[in-house]
Amino acid sequence: VYPINLQALTIGDKLTSVGGQTGGIIQAGAYVLVMSQTDGIVALNSNDFSLAKKLPAADVGFATTPDGTVWAGQGKYLFAIHPQTLTVDTIDVPFDINGSWGAWNAGMLSASTVENAVFIGRTNVWGAGGRDIYKYATGNPASLQRPFISIPANRELVGAAVRYNPGNNTVVVTDVRSGYGQNYADNALYIYDASSGAQKKSVAYTGFFFPSMPAFN
């Protein structure tokens, strides 16, 4: 991890406080949280990037809900990180949350901006595959007992396929046809209502785009 001065467009020295393969980075209050495959979630003081604390290891993250909680996940656990104190609440999940180290992407964890809820894609060990998307409402474990959205049969999630669109309170999902080879050129994009899970639109398109991620301006 290197700090970049955006005014001078210069790169600073590599940070010695973070090692190993790194993934997500997010500003959270007085800290910068960095996800490292070997060091876990590393909290740095944002004023000088010195080490503040090391938190549990995670494979997917980060996402921030309106209450300021920062979310990450690994295995059968969701982690709710409180940036004021750097304390972590652990929520049991009835399936495995898998990441994508090696061919890293942002993963299938995204947060609502209108309610304290996160959307999680259920994938295989490589961070792809699977058809189900869960919505965890803070403080409501029962919300994880059944999928909130399921994409069509013979399709599978790929890349950072689950993304919340804050512009219109929808969940945007990308997938490919199940299988391998040319199947990965058979893409679809779906738009779901983030409150009800109802599908609003689907768009088919062709090409090799993985790993890819919807982005919103």
C-alpha cells in the first residue's frame, strides 16, 4: 500500500504496517481500514498511516451502512466494525462467505444507503458461482435464513456481481451462463428493488468481462 498525494500527484513510501496481498481499502472516521490476506483487517491512523490495530481476517469487504458501521466477511461470519472504537461484532451466517484472493475483485458485499442492511452473494470457494443473494438487516438474524434474490437457473454470479445503486435504491447483479469457456461470454445484468427483491429489469449482453463490477456515478 502506497499513499498518493493528489495535489502533487506523487507517490509516497510503501507502508510497512501492511503486508501480504491487499484488497479493499476504506476511510472510516479517524482510521483507514485495509484488508490484507496475511495480516487481516489492518486499521491505520489516517493522519500518518501508522498502525492503530489489527482486526480479524476477512475475505470480502468493505461496505458502510448509514449508521457508520463498516462491514466485512469471511467463512460463516459477518463482521460489523465500529470505526469510533475499532470494536467488532460478529454475526453468524448460515453459509460460507468466500472471497477472491489471487484474482482479486471487490467481492459480493454491498450496503444500502437508506437502511442499515447489507447484500451478500453466496458463492463457491473461488468467490464466484452460486445463484442466491441474501440481505442482512442489522440486528435481525432471521433475515439470513432465506435468499432475498435468486438469479435464474443455469446462471451463476461472477466477479463483484452484487452492487447496491444509491441513485434509485436498487441492487444491480451481473452473471454468466453456468459452465465454462464460451459460457462466460453469455452475460446478463439484472436490476432488483432493494426493498422488496422484485426484479425490475434484465439486460443480456455478450463478451468476456470477468471479473467486472458495476459502478455508479
